Amino acid sequence: MACDGDDRLATLTLLATQTDFEDPGKDEPYQPPDAWKAAVGERDGSWWPALVGWLDDRSSGDSAPPGLGTGSGRYKAVYDAPGSDVFQL
């Protein structure tokens, strides 16, 4: 474009991406599914208790949920829940 006198484009950035995922290199996070499954193994039970524990460790404790909508202003509720539209046919 510049050789034609068109100066609308001042710079151009080209990004290289990895397209061969068979050999990503030793430091790459990708593992083929079979290799990941062999490395991780199976565990009995649910993953939910581990997630709840992880969240508890990072939580500041219980608190009241935020209110829904506002009592006034731009986002004031037009109707009480569930609203009139759910009853329309």
C-alpha cells in the first residue's frame, strides 16, 4: 500500500502460531489426551468437595447477596417477579 502512496496503514504486526501440535516442545502446556489421562489417573468420588475447599480457601466468608435491580432510577423494576410477560400466551 505504501508503495502506491496509500498511507492509511502505518504498521502491520504478524503473529506466528503453532500449527503442529504433535510435538509442542517440553515447556508447552499441551499434552495429547492419552498422555494426559495416563499422567493424571482416575480418582474415586466427586470433584465437587475439592472445588468447594478451593473456593473456601479463597473466600472472604459469607455475605448477603446483592440486591436485584434498584428501587428507583434507570433500572427500577416495572413489575414484581416473575413479571407479567410469563403469563402471556
